[in-house]
Amino acid sequence: MTIIRKGFIDHSDSLGATARFGRGDTQWLTAGNGIVHCEMFPLRETAAPNPLELFQIWLNLPAASKFVDPYFSMLWREDVPTVSVRDANALTTSVLVVADKLGEVSAPPPPPNSWAARPDADLAIWSIAMPAGAQWTLPAAKPGSNRTLYLFRGNQLRVGSQDVRGKVGIRLRPDVAMPLVAGMDDVELLLLQGRPIGEPVVAHGPFVMNTRAEIQQAIADYQRTQFGGWPWSSDGPVHAAGETRFARHAGGREERLGK
């Protein structure tokens, strides 16, 4: 998953799909039995900086799904909901619900073969913004899930009874609702949560499998097939500077959005 907070990315892949996305959009790509993809950072502004800020999150697949067909999907910012909660001091916490749901508000559906598509995976990805002094209680998750809250903007946060400072990741007990209080500055947080797959993990370069033999097979498969080959004239295709957000899928379906 690539969640773009600022700037744009131009995507191209070996299936023939291509896209430009940014400023709140999320790309969700399931690698499955193999895909080669390229991410370029277009310089759309000629008289101003072109900042880029993103989260890129790798979600493992269980062994049963390691060889599914690759799947490319876009979660456009217009379709990703934000939940706003006002506290007793009229300060509003905003939660961008990229995966799972918060209360009655649900994120767009994940790719069909993702671990996130399983109801028992308890997988959630939320981006949380709290103004200085704001209070909000993170609701409990299912017992047995892993849950980490990353403080990536702002310098102070109270988590339950503990004060946390600096850019840190905070492991939380999942089945307990956790009161959060922002410090003297605005804070932003990323919540990553999910039930462990519970299988061995062997990684080498971009390949993540369950055994060393499977890694060797993945490398051999790539050397033999190039995962479909590269259909583009350049190793790093970039769209025209004036191009707006769009996605052209491998089957020819096209989505076009505004700037």
C-alpha cells in the first residue's frame, strides 16, 4: 500500500497498468505470483518545490495466497472516509480510515486476495490527526492482534497513563480501549493493526515467501518470465506534467479524476 500525503507518483507495471495518483490517494497492489512495477516522482511544478510525503506499507500474504494473480487497485481520496470526533473542549480529532472501519464508517474494500480481505484478520490502517490538547479514545481491537501506533508528527502524546515523546512507535495491547491526549503541539499518528498470519517468513530482496526453496523458485521464475516482461519504452516512465490523476488498468478500464 502506498498512501500519498503530499505530491504525486507515476505508476507503471508489467501487466500494462499505469496511473498518476497523489494528495490523499492510496494505491493497493497485490504482488501475488509476480509483477514488476515502477514508481516515479513527477516534477509537476516548474516554479515551486515538488515535495513528496508518503507511507509505503508491505502486507504479507499467507501461503495459500502467495500465487494468486497480481491485482492493482486505487483508493481515491474522494472514496476514503474521514471520521471527525469532537471532545469535551470542542477540539476535533480526524481519523482517515484507509482500511477496516471505525464505528459505522467503513474504508473501501481491499483487494480480494489480500490478508486484509479476511474478516478475522482484524487489519486496520488509520491516519490520525489531533490538534494540541485534543483527547480521543482509540477503540479496542480483537485479542491476539498486533497493534502499533506511530507518532510521526508532533513531539508529545499521552497514551493511557504514559507520556511519549519524539518520533516513536508504541506497541499497544489490542483488546483495551486506549485514551490519547495530544501535547502542546498538533500530533499526527499512523495506526497499523492486524492478526499475525502465523507462518514462517523468508525474505530476499523484493521476494517474501515461506521457505528458502520458495525464494529460489521465485528468483528462477523471474529470470525465466520477467513476470510478463516490461511493455514500456522507458525503465522509468513519467507522464506529462499537466496530466491529472488517473488509472489505466491492465484490462483497459480507465478512471479519471481531477487535480
